[in-house]
Amino acid sequence: MSDLTHLDRFILELRDAPDIEGAFGCLGRAVERIGFQYHTYELLRPPSGIGPSLYTTTYPKDWIARYIEKGYGRDDTVCQILPTKLLPFLWTDATRSPRLSARQAAIVNESRDAGIWAGASIPVHGPGNARAYVAVADRTSDDEFARRFARYRYELQLIAIYTHEKVIDVAVPAAGATPTRLTPRETEIMAWTARGKTAWEISEILAVSHQTVKDHIERVCRKLDVNNKTHATALALLRGYIAL
């Protein structure tokens, strides 16, 4: 089966995805087919230019938790060059600089310890002030990764663009839409959900029943007019109702 046929299938599946969870599922299957172990999509800035980021990732959870806890995003050299790029690029373009600080070198070394040995990013710009990227990574040598990425980089760029367009379509509120208001308890529960906690874990943290947590999540889904907590969490983050 040709790559074009694979890409056509991805586009059709993405078009029919009913929500952001479905869109992220399409992205994951497309990257898995190409053969990369890890991927991330992050909306860094919505079209209005104002608002929190939104992301999905398959990176190891322990690494994501450490990256956020240490605030590595401020010093990550890959993140720093993203705004200057229009085309896909290998991470080694940024990390092989002899001018890396000790903290920047630590980020590279710790990511490798977590199993992310090599990677690349695909920037996406627009509409409006929107800025996003898709990243792919693997537990393989830089040279082997570069060869595979060179083969698929144009297909990955199209996958990134179509995914970004779908996220904007299903997750970004239309201009003039009436803002939704969450109660303090709903905000608290959705914030814990965004941090990866299950309903049972949240009930233990907040000393409430498991059913109470589920009821709050269901009410948030109804308020945001979505069908599942993944989509609700994404919208809550994107619209600034909660923060990580």
C-alpha cells in the first residue's frame, strides 16, 4: 500500500473524528504506522494569541512529570528554536551546539535516560497567531533516526498540519461564544484529571466518594458539550479554566 493511500486514510479518519480524543487517536495511529515509538502534539498558542497550551504525548510519564516539575521547558534548546523554524528539524540541530549550558545538557542526558534517544519536531503556524508542533522520538541512534525521519518528514508535516487544523476546529471556542463557568469543586477535580489522576485517586485526595467525582466530571462534560473526560480536560486547559 502506498504512503499516499496511508495518508488519505489518515485524513479521512481525522475528518470523521468527533472530538479531540478521536483526533489524537488518529495522530497516534499514523505515527505508529510510520514506526516511531513516541509522539507529542502541543498547541503552544491558540489563534487569538492568548490562552494556555494544550498537549497530548506518549512520552514516559515519569519523564513528563520530571520535565514539568523542573520547569525544563524554559531551557530546552529544542523549545527555544521552535519559534524560528518553519520546516521539520532534527533535535540534534539544537542539541549538538557546543554552547549548551549545564542545565541544557542535563535535559538532553535525562531524556536519553528516560528512553528518548533521538527525535524531531514539525512546527505548525496559523491560523491567526496559533503556533503548535508535532514531535516524534524513538529509542534509537541519531543516525538511524535521521534516516527514517528523512524518509517520512514530508508525510509527517502533512499529518501535523491536518492534526492541528482538527484540534483548532474541535477545541478552540468560536468567536463570541458565551464562556462556560466551572464551580470551584469542578475546577479542582478537572485540574487533578489533567494531571493524570483517575476518578478513584481524586476521590482519595479530596476525601469524597468515587461517585461524587464521576458526577462532577459528567457535569463538566455536559457544560462543555463533549462526550468524554479527555475532551473535557483538553477544553478546560485550552480555555484557561484549569492549569497544570
